[in-house]
Amino acid sequence: MSAAGFEERLDRVLDRHRELGDALSVVPPPPPEELAQLSREYNRLSPIVDAITALRAAREEADDLQAMADDAGNEPEMRALAEEERAALMATMPAKEEALKVLLLPADEADERNAILEIRAGTGGDEAALFAGDLLRMYQRYVEGKSWRFELMSMSETGLGGVKEAVVSIGGRGAYARLKFESGVHRVQRVPETEAGGRIHTSAATVAVLPEAEDVDIALDEKDLRIDVYRSSGPGGQSVNTTDSAVRITHLPSGIVVTQQDEKSQHKNKAKAMKVLRARLYDRERALRDAERAAARRGQVGSGDRSERIRTYNFPQGRVSDHRVNLTLYKLDKVLSGEALDEVIDPLMTADRAARLAEAE
């Protein structure tokens, strides 16, 4: 974007912010729904306006200092001081402009939403299931550290304490924005407890993070759904209750199938299954809509595709390596405890912003 184009964009933001301020101050006020929409846009633009104001004030100050430095009527010491202050001020300009460009990036509409987290054991048999359990506990501790809500919606366990599959609802401001980079294949390298020869085994688990959908996002037609009810069963096939409370919902147009059996109530199982189904359909629509944009970014941050190996947890070396940003931390225990997971997520968010800035140029 040219310098002139950048300034024109800043002017449009300022104009729109003023328009919104005027619309919010009219008497009588707009209808509640319109008022809420105007307020959200006004609040979203306010930090951008503050950054524009600060940048332009700094430019004016730099011009004033330059005028002082150029004024032959001033004492040499004053002119030298003005030139020195201007040079220091100008050194801060690139960072201010870069921060403003980041604020101007179009926001992901889903970033402020809650998240649906799905973890599945991959290749590696029992060891993969144990690792899936490790990941589940890592995310639970991470979420608790953020004071977010962690609700286990369904879980299928193995006899050895591993996890075949788990689905979790995570509630908290910006939960999806931070966790969406966790989608992909997580690989573990370690010596299983059952390995007598001390050989390192490699296994994997798949993580999917979906933005939680609202009813208004996905309109579901009853004729597109096949809902089956059956008797719940636990590990080994034993009955866990005596009623047909388990629910399987098939979305016929897409072929997506969701099952839920953790609750004793068929009604509660259906409600949870519908929540997961809406999230998967919403994620599918977003993926289709953003496919072209994702293709342009794939080489920079990674596609986020769930078949892509994104991270390796190496126990013998005590390291965690994220392959999308060539990041290696020798803090395996702290990452798995959730304590240092932000040290992996933050560079991914930074790389994502950099890639989107490159697109916007």
C-alpha cells in the first residue's frame, strides 16, 4: 500500500469513528439491536483511532523540532538539541506505523468466540492414546490458568488410562483466537513404560480447534438430520445405563456424524451433539470460504490443516519443537503443564500477523 493510500485509509477510519459517535449520541437512541451493533463497531475502532492520533501527533512534533533545528535565529545548542530530539522521535515512527497496520488488519470474526477442542489418538496404539490424554490435561491446565471455562463434553478412554477421543467446550474471551493454532498433528517421541529395550517410539494425536457456532450462524433443517438413539456403553461394551439415551446425529448433506453418550439424559446428549455439529459445520463453511486465502499463506505459517504435523514433543531431550515457525523450547514439562504453552502460541500469533501484513501490502 502506498503512503498516500495508507493515509487515506486512516482518514476513512477517523471519519467512520466520528459517524458512529454521532449515531450513538442521538436522542432518542437507536433500537437496542442497532445500538449494540454500533457500539461494537465504535469500540473496535477506538484503539485504532487512538493509535492514529498518537502517530500524527508524533509527526507534528517532529515537524516542529525540524523547524527549530532549521531556524538560524536559534542558538546552536538549541538547534542541536532539537535535531537530537527529532532523531530520537523519528526512530520510533516505524514501530508506531507497524503497530497501526496490525490494528488495521481485518479481524477474524471468530476470534472472540468460545472454542470446541477435539483430541483424537492417532498412529501408535496405546502410546498414542496415552499421549492424547497428556494433551487433554495440558489444555485443561492451560485453560484453568486463564480462568476460562473447561467443560468435558465427551470422552472415550482406553483400559490403560489413555484417551481415544475427547471433545471439550472452552469458554473465555479470545479462547478461539489463542487456541486455533493448536489444530494439527502433534507427535510424541518417548520410551513407553512397556518398552523393555528402552527404544524410543514415535506416535501421534490429532487436535482440532473449532469456533463455537451460534444458532444464527448455522441454520439446520430437520429434514437434513438423521437422529438415532441407542443404549450407551462404556469400555469393553458394558452398559452404563438402562435407557436408550445415547444420540447419534448425521447431517445428511455433509455426511458429518456426531455422537454423544456421556449424559444420562437423551435430551442433554442431543443438545451437546447439536452444539458440536454446529461448530463443525461452521468450521467447514469458514474453511471453504477462506480456502483461497489460506493457500496464499500456507508456506508462511502453515495451513492449519489437521493432517499437517505441527509440533513434536521429544521426551528424551526434554524439548518441544513447533515446525511452523522453527521454534524449539527445552521446557517440555512446563509446556505440558500448560505453564509455558503461551511461549509456543505467541510466536505463532506473531507469524500469523506478519503473514497477513505481507498480504495487505
